[in-house]
Amino acid sequence: MIIGMNNHIFDIKVLIWDFDGTLYKMTPEIATAVKEADYKVVMNHTSWSKEKTIEEFNKVYMVKTPSSTKTASILSNISLLEAAIECETYKDRNPHLAPDPKLTEMFSKFTVYKQFILANGVKDRVLSALAVLGVSPVQFEEIVTAEIVGVNKPDTKGFEYIMVKTGLPAAAHLMIGDREAVDLAPAKMLGMKTCLVWSDAASTVADVTVKTVYDVATIL
């Protein structure tokens, strides 16, 4: 179901997918696991108590950056790549995921597009989770992470890397994600088209808003 459309989506040649919270709906359990992983990274590098870590985390997250991994990087005084890899060692999505035939069916409709995943995780963990969901990685040109570009979204380097790979203008790319500030705003700044998924309210940032990720098939 389309919730809102600010611009018509046309002449799209490339689909860029966020992973966490986009190819599966974020649950409170997964969100908690992600945040706890970020806290552990910070505690490892600062020797702060959990209470102190949460206090300092809240001073940075969604204040200085919309990225929880970048927050962990800042507070831990380590690179974003180091923080991303370390965070992944403390969280496991797979117990919270299940095979998703609807997702598999949706991707079967997108064979005419070049497709990428641009994820704020690490490639091995994304591949493992895709296997649980039942989505073949073969259909993606590349899974782009901080391991490749050195940074995570909302930094634009990952988006720019993909445009170099495709050789196509920004407007030929559709970025699909569940977070306006992290996934969509940087893509839109570069001139890409944008789609917000898993939202019941129309976005003022995205070109189009859909209720579920499966509804992406209805706008292309």
C-alpha cells in the first residue's frame, strides 16, 4: 500500500536496499539487541559503567548523529569501520528472523534492475541473515558496507561508490530504507530517488512512502 508520494518514480535503473529494518521489519527485540551491542563496544573502550555509557550515548545519538554505530565510534574513539565490525560481534539477528516467501517473490519481479545492498553492518553477517530470509545474494551486484568504503550511512561515500559502479546519474537510482535521516536524506542530497518502507505515515523526506517493503513492487 502506498501511503504517500511526493514525486513520481520513473526511469529507475538501480535499486539500492538498506538491510536492517528494511528487508525485515525491525522488532523491539532486534532494536534492543542492536543498542546493547553498541553499549558493549563503548564499555569495552572506556571502562564506563552501563549507566554512564547510556548517559553519554544519549548525548550523542540523534543529537550529533542519527547513527548508533557512529555514536559508538565517537564515544569509543575508534574508527567507524572498527566500531561496525565490533558491534556485529555482539549482535545476532538470525534468531529473530525467519524465511520470508513474500520477500523472495518480490525480488523475483526485479530482475530488470541492477540491485545493491548498502548496509550498516558487515558483509558476512548480512549474507548469513539473507540465507535465513531465503533471499539469494546472487541477485545483488554487491553488498556494500564499511568494510568497502570505510564509513557507514549517513555518510554519502557508500552511495557515491555505487554510482561509480553503475556509471548512471543519481536520478536513475532508488534508495529504499526504513530511516529517513540515515538511509534516505543522504541519497536525496545526491539526487537519488527515495522510498521509505514500513511506515504508516507519509514521509516529508522520501519521494514515496509504502506501508511494507513488499509494496515496493507496486511503485516500479
